[in-house]
Amino acid sequence: MKNISFIDLSVQQKRLKDKLKLRIDNVLSHGKYIMGPEVSELEKNLENYTDAKYAITCGSGSDALLLSMLAYGIGPGDAVFCPSFTFPATAEAIALVGATPIFIDVDLDTFNISIDDLEKVIINTQKENKYKLSMILAVDLYGLPANYDSLRLIANRNNMILLADAAQSFGAEYNFKKVGKLADTTCVSFFPAKPLGCYGDGGAVITDDRDIAEKIKSLRLHGKGRSKYDIDYLGINSRLDTIQAAILLEKLNSFDWEVSMRNKIAAKYTASLSELIKTPFVNSGYNSVWAQYTLRHKDREMFQAELALKGIPTMVYYPIPMHKQNAYKNYNDNNRSLPNSDKLSREVFSIPMYPDMDNEDQEYIISEILNIIK
Ligand SMILES: *Cc1c(COP(=O)(O)O)cnc(C)c1O
């Protein structure tokens, strides 16, 4: 029996070790651990990579979301529409600034926010007249961009901001545009297990909007004005460590290759499994970075247990949708049901996916899954 890792970053580390060490040594020599030169170098590279005008790094993906809420002045009385089937940080940023998250159902095929449900709920919210229609916060779940063309139309029609929680999708594309260019402002995470991960916490806000970029640069430094103790905004402390920036600079160099490997692995999973089990659906025009490769099965627990017996780990992202969470269910005022989010939270499980996975492991995983189905 094999003993497969869900994500094994050790091969990647070996591949990059010498260069990473040089980069880290360089930081140790200059000693500028906070806001050192690597931070602005990385920001330039992120701008080049995404083709966006501004990339501002920060302490985490969660902070990127919170900083964006603060920069747009989102607060009490504002409605922010987001999918229920997501990681808690999406809803958290909305609630922390005192705004109201309004949970929208997702599509079963893409796992992303349902355009039909969004339109329906926006109309109802407008009729109720309790909140201002302020923002759509889309999530690119598992690395697949949301439907930004439709989201853009809806946002424009209602004069709303379109924010992207792209914590899982840095590097992905929609209609030949990179994540970072698809929404008004985009929030990225560099948590180690994300497609582009550092060796600790890290994140970035990406935007073409100069005012928002300037504001985020201030907000991450306690809202600083022209000098350090000249405070313009109520801000927070959220910076990317220089050492993490150094690591990301090196990792960004091989990132395109990694994304292509992820796509190769995903294509093989899909080709081998799609006739027998529900595999992820990627429409034309979309390019996923496969933060996760996620299957669906009615008897998920059986599946996970059988795979575990074969040394194949699986993970459930996410077992409880936001509208059912203790911390957030009160926001679902009218106890609206979100059937797709409920169904997915019962049926999804992700299987091992990382760019350095070898062929033999992948074939083993495929054949064991087929053995269970047959
Ligand atoms: C990981 C993640 C976040 C938070 O990112 P951190 O860097 O861990 O704070 C936010 N939203 C989604 C969808 C995520 O997957």
C-alpha cells in the first residue's frame, strides 16, 4: 500500500532550495525584515504577472479582504452579497466591519456563486429596503474564477462594487484576463497550501483603482498619512514579511510551470474518472489553477474511508455552508434555504493535488477510486 500526501511541498522545496536560500540569506544580510526591498520587488512582479496597475501585499488573504472592506468604506447598513459555500474568511471580513453578509447559493457544476440566485436575492433585498446594495464579493472556489462577465453586469446595473476573493485562484484566467483584472479589486492569499504559497501567512490586494491602492497602502500601516505618526484612516497592522516576499519572488519564477502541471494532473483525473463519478466542470474561456480537485459523491464518508484504507488522504472543503454556521446563521434573516450549498457541503471531497505529484501516485489514486466505484 502507498502512503500518499494530500499536498507534499517537499519536492518543490528541494527543487527551489538553493535559490530560496540565497534569497533568504540576502534578507538576513540587509536586515530590513519589515517592508524591505523584496516587498516592493514582489509587488512589481505581481503587477507584471497579472497586468494590473497595483499590487499591495499584506499579512494574509483574510487581511486582504478586511483591508478592501475598509478601503471601500463598507460598514453598517451595507449589504454585501457572497456565496454561502466558501471559506469563513469571506463572510468574516464583511461582518467584522459591521456590514451584512447576504448569502447566495452556488452552482452545482462550478461550485461558484449562482448568477440566478444572486439576481433574485438582489431584487428582494432592494424591495425590503433595509440595506444599501453595496458590494458583490465573489469567490473563485478551488481555483476556478467565478462568472465575472455576468457579475460585472449585475454590479454595474446596481451601482455595486465587485470584489473578488481570489485566495485560491491567483494565476487563473477568464476570457484571457488574469485573476487580478476580473473584478474592481482582488484579494489573494499566499498561505502555504494555496497555489502560490509562501512559508507562513501572506496576502495581497490587486487593483487598477489608484485611490483604492493608495488607501490600502496606508491602511496596512495603521492608516498612516505623510509621516508615520500622521494618521489619516482607522487602519490595521498588516504587512507581508520581507522574508516571505523573498520566498514568493523565487516561487513566482516557476509558478507558470506549476500551474501547467496542476492542469495536466486535473486533466488526467477528469479523463479517467468523469464517466463514473461527478468531476469538476470547467467551461470554455476559464482556466483554473486547481487549488483543489474536488469530487462529489452521495456516500462521501464511505468513499473517504475506503480511500484512507488505501493510504489516500482526502479533505472536505467545506462541511458547513456559511448560512448554517453558528456565527453567521443570524444573518440569514428569513431562513432562506440554499439547497446547492447544503448538497455540496454533504457531498464534496478533494483528492491529492500538487504540481510535483508523480505519475505513479496519480495512477494509484485513479485506480483505487475506480476500484471503489466499480
Ligand atoms: C484561504 C482563504 C482565505 C483566507 O486566506 P488566509 O491567507 O488564510 O487568511 C479567504 N478566502 C478563501 C476562499 C480562502 O480559501
